[in-house]
Amino acid sequence: MSDQTPPAPTETSRQALGCAINTLQPAGRVFTTLELTINYTRPLTRASGELRCEATVLHAGSRTATAEARLVDAPGRLCAHATTTCIVA
């Protein structure tokens, strides 16, 4: 068991969103977050158990990319959803 503190839900969502966008970029292409929005749908407590975040790319253009993510608890209930817009260089 790791003694590291797990990332906060916002950071987990941001990482998942960035990874999703990165999968569609050619090698060497860089991007950065232009906007990040997260909406919580239920409180996150220890009783939420392990959280899972899945992200999907909505648009991958030459200048911008957008993605959405869902953060669910151990029983599969939606705890938060997020969207991002990234600027691609």
C-alpha cells in the first residue's frame, strides 16, 4: 500500500482528460489546459470507496481539443463530471 496521498478529484479528472487528448496527438505535439470545469453530483467521502475516472475526447483539432470525463465511486454512481478545452501548439 502506498503512503502517498491520492490526487484530489479535480486533479484526477484533469489527468484523465489530458491523457485522453494526448492519445490522439502526434508524437511531439504539446498542449495545455485552456479551461477546466468540474461539477460534483454527490459528496465524496471515505464511504465512496475507490474512485474511477474515464475520459473521452469530443474534438481533436489542429488548434484546440475538448474532452469530457466521468468520476464514479465503487458502486458505479456518478460523483462528478468534467470537461476541458486544451490549446494545441
